Amino acid sequence: MNEHVEHSPHYARLYALLILFALAAVGMVARAVNLQVVEKDFLQDQGAARFLREVEIPTMRGPITDRNGEPLAVSVPIESVWVNPGVVLEQVDAITALAGVLGAEAEEIERRLLQRREREFVWLRRRVPPNVADDIRDLDLDGVYFQREYQRFYPSSEVTSHVIGFTNVDDVGQEGLELAYNDWLQGVPGSKRVIRDRRGRIIEDVELVREARPGRELRLTIDRRLQYLAYRELKRAVQEHGAVSGSLVMLDAQNGEVLAMVNQPAYNPNQRPLRLDDRMRNRAVTDVFEPGSIIKPLTLAAILESGQASATTLVDTAPGRLEVSGHTIHDVRDFGEIDVTRIITKSSNVGMAKLALAQDGQHLWNMLSRFGLGDVTGLSFPGESPGVLRRYQRWRPLEQATLSYGYGLSVTTLQMAQAYGAVADKGRLHRPRLVLSSDKQTESVLDPALADTLSSMLETVTGPEGTAKNAALPLFRVAGKTGTSRKAGAGGYHDRYVSSFAGFAPITNPRLVCVVMINDPSGEDYYGGKVAAPVFAEVMKGSLRLLNVAPDDLNLLMAEAEARP
């Protein structure tokens, strides 16, 4: 009895210990039940939040091609590097190693990451070359990740830069057609859920949330072969004559499609980063100039249409000058009494001014408006200028006279190409197009017979007695007009010039219209017939050959072929 009583405290402690273990076991079971049943959804969500991520699926921007499917702008895959600042900053020498690979300052990287330490995503470098990406991988650093993106590449480089434009680092159009058709080209990125490991690497694709939709192709009317040819010849002329700038536009005379559009100076859209400056303007569309004598055929169209004169009407231009409202209009020499055709052949300002002063101002203004002057062409190109054509009610006699030979109004190179296209295609004006489509806008602005008369008159300009002998082509009949206008500045007009030539060929069945404008040539030659006409001839000759356009006189060609030994 005494012995039992003596050992009872030991049993009490044992029972207490057993009870304690039992309670612990019950607690563990209860906790397990709580974790597996009660808090199951919460814990799964928390686990997924740490390893399950929704990531963007990048999509390719649509390609831009020429009319034959040749690439002018394509997207190529490339990797960008991003980091988790908090993770990278905890690693010794990580920033120094990254700076060494990237060729950057370690202090600058560290400062940027410290400023964004609370974030989980910070771009380290966008669009790194493949060899740099491999070197960063070899560093084997925590918190450094890669994301696939796409970078725009322009195979034709500066040759098509003004037409195509370029995109920024986020692949959004900034200039040219990249900007105008950004929504069409851009596409829609996709999204998917993935499981990442502790180092941020994707180890499993879980679910496709939204399928990526790539951008759509944009096929242009541009012919890359003609574009290269036009670019080469324009660049050569601008450099040869020390000009400030130049533009050239070539249209298909039968439908208004832009086959070539080039400018100088140009830029390389593949060189990043790009800084917006004057080189990036598509001068053929945005820059205006006083056209000078290339406007004369359009003025003459109004005069002939009114019945005031015909191609053979005589006009006395002696003594080679004309006083109008205290201003003297000059010819290069005294042509005497000449007919209207010869006024065009010799480019007589006096003759044109006399004809225009006898013309109703409203009718003259109406004709120029019909040709599209004073209004945008409808090309839908960013920054297109409508030019300047003042209302006829504001014209004074001097303005009406000078307007007849290209002063007092402003045009773009594209507008003049559109107007000459109407003369070439028997009075049918085609709105220029840069994108291939079945949507054609054509309107009749001139009687076909009158257009044929103008074409015949313009052919004399490229003949032996004309001002544009340098624009003539063997076996092809060429119609065109030279232009040489003084540039206006502070205090009036100065001895600086715009040299131009506008024309089309072959006359019997016009296929190509081309306008060349050379701004401010600095050499001894500045007349359109010596500066711009040779560019027209070289571009037209090569283009007609590339397009297999038949000469006007096939019999002459066959006879020459038979005469060869």
C-alpha cells in the first residue's frame, strides 16, 4: 500500500505526458485536415502565385513587300533581358559581371536597379545580339531572365526609308507607312500561363489564355527594281550638282500606282537608335516648291480648252520682256512672233503671261484645281502637304501672269506627277496609290483630244530645238517639260534655284510618268534641262527596259536589228 502511494507521482507524470502526446497528435491531425480540406484552395492559390505566371506571347509585325512580293520590312526574333532588382542586388559582383558583358557602367546599372528595388520586373537591355544573350546566360545569375521579342529589319535600307519609315523599340510605327498602317501591321500579342522554377525559367506550359494574332502583310505598288534605279540616279545627281535635296516620283500612267518614290538626303532605318531630323521627311509628299515652267502645260490646258488659242495661234513675244504692274517678265532671249507650240518648246514666260492675262481667272483656277493642285492627293501618307493655290478672287494681274509660268503657287513632287499622269492618260486623273488594292479613284479632268494635243506639244520640248534634249530616249517618244524657278527668301527672290523635269513615255501608249526635282544645285548648271532632265532619262530608260515596254516605233527597232552584222 505504501509502495503504491509512493510511486503514484510517477504515474501522474506519465499520464500527463501521454495526454500531451495525444493532444499533439490530435493537433497535427486537425492541422493536416485544415490544410488538406479547409485551406486547400487558399494554399493552392498561394503556391500557384509563386510558381504559376501569366506571360505574354509576342507576335510578329506584318511584313511589308513590294508589288512582286519582295520584302521591304520584316520582323526577326530577338531576345531582351530583364531582371528582378531585389534578387540581382543581393548577389556579389552580379552587377559588375552584367556591366562587363553589356559594355555598360556598373554604377549606372546599380543606380537604376536601386531606384526600382521594390519592383519584380525591370528591363536591363532590349533587343540584345545573340552572342551577348549567350554571354549573359553563361553568367548563371539568379533574377536575370530573357524574353523573346521581334525587331524590324529593312532589307532595302535607305533606298525605301522615306516610304516605309520605321518602328520604335516597342515595334510601334513612327514614320512612313509603318505609322500610317500601324494598326494593320501590328497584330495582337497572345497570353499563356506557365510554371517557372525558382530562377524564373519556364519549365511547363499550363494553359493558353489568348492565342497570338500576327500582323497582316502590306503589299505596296512600289517596284523594288525601279526604286533602286531611281534612288541611285537621284543620289548621283544631288551629289554631282552639290544640291541641298532632291525628290523623284514615278507613277504608272494607266492607274496612278506609285512605282518609285525616292528622296535625298536619306537615312538608314536599321541604325538604332534613330533620332528624328530633316533626313526622315518624305520630301516628295511633304515639301512644297514653286514649280516654275513645269506648270505651263497645265496653264495651257485651260487656255486651249477655253478656245482662246490653239496650238498654231501666233503670239508676239518681242522684245523678250513684258511689263505687268511695274514688274518685268523676261525670256532668256527675244523669240519674236511664235506659235503656242513653240512657246512650250522654248519655254517662253512672256508668251505664257500674255495668254494667261487674256484668260478668265476663274477658268484658269478651275483647271489647276482639276489637276489636283491646292489639295492633297489622297495618298494617306503622314504629313502630306496640299500645296498652295490661292483663290482666283485674290489674284491681281501680276499674280495671274506669274502663276502661268510657275510662281505664286506651291506644289509637291507627287502632285505634279499626278497632274502629268492625267495628260498622259488622255485626260483621266488617277489618284496616286502606294498600297496594292482594287480601289481605284479615277476622274476625267480633260478632253482626250486636248490631252493628245498637249502631249504632241510636249514632245517638241525633248526634240532638237527644245529645252530638254537631255531627256530624249532612243526609240521612245518622250513628252515633258523643264522647270527652273528661283527660290524665294528674305527680301524676295535670290540666285538660288529649283531645277525640275516632268514627263512621260512612250507617247503612243504612255506607261510611265516621272517627275524629278533637284533643290538648290550649287554648281554652274542649274537649269532643269541640264540638272533634272538627265536623271529622268536614265531612270526612264532603265525602267522601260525592266518593264519590257515596247518602243514607239517597232519597225525602226526591227530594221536596226536586221542591219546588225
